[in-house]
Amino acid sequence: MTPVKEKLKVDPIKSGTVIDHITAGKALVIADVLNLNPPENLMMIGVNLHSRKMGAKDILKIENRRLTEDEMNSIALISPTATIIAIKDFVVVEKRHPAIPDTISDKLICPNPNCVTNVEQIPTRFEVVDRDPVSVRCHYCEKKYAIQDVQFKF
Amino acid sequence: MQNLVSMRQVNKDEILRLIDLAAQIEQGKIKPDLSGKLGALLFFEPSTRTLFSFDTAIKRMGGNSIVMAGAGSTSVKKGESLADTLMTINQYADFIVMRHKVEGAARLATEVVDIPVINAGDGTNQHPTQAMLDLYSIFKTQGTLQNLTIAMIGDLRLGRTVHSLAQALSEFNPTFYFASPGHLQMPRYIKDELRAKNVRFEEVEDIKPIIPKLDVMYVTRIQKERFAVLEDYEKVKDAYIITPDVLTRVKDNFVLMHPLPRVNEITTDVDKERYAYYFQQARNGVFMRQAIISQLLQLV
């Protein structure tokens, strides 16, 4: 499928956050993780848009929403290439490339059904063991997983 | 060291220190005094051998134990959380030895109690005291852990012992041969770790050609209880059977190890051979567990 020219499709937002350079196909995952509820947040999602740098990319524009440090870390795990842009009155006020954290507390679900975090009511914890591509190790059961095989808690 | 949960957190120096301590305890040069101390042996999953080994280690040092064998009759069955059970035991005992079928249970224990925790096996994850007693046995028979050629045979996928042992030995420039039936191969994450540390290893089907090269052969049982379908177990259970005929061309220093219990993977006529080491290996376990308890309780 040929990527669609972005300019034709996505309007600017007045205030809020633009997440650009998302790995193609990951925008919906990010929207899920950010727990965006359409009635409260006007949101535009561009999927498989043309990008000179990346070939194809996704983009997310969210009105009236600033991201926390924690949320930016989660985005880095899903799409390490993402750029997070804060917008106020149509002007870019901040541009960030979120970093992959060393540890991830209570954001992921351990895929191992026999892990203690899936048996007892305790928060999960993962250590990032590889960064490109990202893989994580469960602090409890010590199993290692590629990030795409791990579900996020919503 | 405050707890012993995973071999991942035991470095080369600590391994050698524990081996030295176990040797000194075995030789009677050090006599750790555990009198007045109480160890809680919490075996949520049944085990005779490991439980007895720990209990023997505790009693040899003059300590006492309280034992829970199987969770069937306890409050765990009534729906109590693991954390609550452990926090209660924390009020009674000086240290906890714990086996649990859930992976990560011992790690959780270290986060809810303030007394030392020893992992005696958590599901298919870790069994560090077994790895330590295996290392002690290898050291005793070979005089070193460095530059050895070791074959691991049997269930390498689900057998946690071989995972911990391979990880621990990878610090000592080993050469590994892995032989396992069908889908019971060494997991990829272990092989990735070995590759990352430049450890030489080869997966082989036929073990005959490698036997003259070996310093140690480590055989594990195909664990029936870890198969969901009995037919799958029947298909692979006899894949590698070690008899005296298999081991005719071995080196003088060669030893045959097994974590026990064995079923039929080593025939009983091997037991009388010079290289059959598995029962001494079990005996070494008591000295190593004495060393580990002494270290964690700072008795030495």
C-alpha cells in the first residue's frame, strides 16, 4: 500500500499534543495506552502516512491533553522513533524524543501465566534488557520478552 | 548477600566464596552455630529431597525448623494471599526456605519479609541452591570450574536446574554440549545469554562422539509432572538412556551427575561405576546449604 500524503489529511490543533514519527501501525496502540476517550479528547489519528525519513509513519494529534513523563516513557517503548510535540495556541512550545526507561513499573502485563504477578495481586515490574529492538525481562519470573509480545495495562 | 533467589544475582566471587565455605564445613574446619535460630521451610509444592537436605543442613548446625509441606492443609487453600502467609511466618522464624510452583514467588517473598529468603525452586524459573551444590560437586571432582567441557542431557527446556547451572558456569569459560529430545531443547533466552558471553556451545543429537571429550555429563529427568498430555511424555521419556556401554571411552576425571530423582535415564548398573557421582552430589548439597544459610545469617 502506498503511504498517503499527510498534508491532505490532518488539520493542525490549537492546544494539546502531537505525537509524530510513530512507527507505522502503532498509533492505535499508543491511543489505547494513553487511555484517550474521544468525548473528552478531540483526537486525530493518521495511519500509514508518507514520511521522507521513515517511508511510512503514523501520527496522533490530541486536543487539550499534555502527556506525563510516565506516558512518554510508555510511548518510547511502543515506538522509539516518536517525537512528542506540545502545542499552545497553534505554536510549538516543546519538542521531545522520549527515552526508553531502564525499568517499567506496573505498565505491562507479564505474558507468563505462571508468573507470580498473574497469580497474586501485585504490581508488575520489568527491566529493559535490549533497546534495539526493545526486549524486557520480568523482575519476578525472569522471563525475557520482545516488547511487541507484551500487553500494556490499560 | 541478603537473600538467595536467582543465580543471576550471584557473581563469580560469591560462587567461589560459597564453594570454599562448603568445603571448610565439610572438612570440619568451620562449624557454624545455628543454635537458637529457627528456619521456616515453606514447601508450597511437594519435594522430599530438597526439603530433607535443608532440614539436615539446619539440624547439623544445631538449628531448628518449622515445616510446611504442600499447601493443601493451610490457609493458602482458604484463599490467603502469599504475601499474608509470608508476613505471618516473618513473625516466627529467622529465615525462610521456600519452594513454590509459581515463578517469581521467592522474589516476591524478599519484598514482603525482612528476614533472609532462600529460593528452593520457583516453578520452571530458578533453583539456585541446586546450582550451587552442582558447582560445588564439579569443583570437588575437577579441582576447578575453569575451562571445563560439560554435556547437559535430557529435559533442557523445563528443567530449571540446567538453566541456572549453565548461567553460572558461563562465567568460567566452559564448552557446553546440549542433547535433548524433540521440543525439550535449551530455551532460546539461555542460548542468547550464552552467545552474548561468547560461551562455546553445540546442540547435538548423537552423544556418542562427544563422550571422550567430556569432563562432566549432567543428566536430567524428563519431568512427567510438567507435561499436560501424558502421550507427549511417553514419546520422549526414553530418548537418552545412560548405561555403562554408553560411557566406555571416558576421561579419567569424568563424572556423571544428576540432580535426582532419577527414573530410568541412568540405569542402576551405572551406580557402581567410578564416575557415578549423583549420590555424593546429593551429600554435597547438605554442606552447600549449610554454607548458604551460614552466609545469609552471617554466622561465619
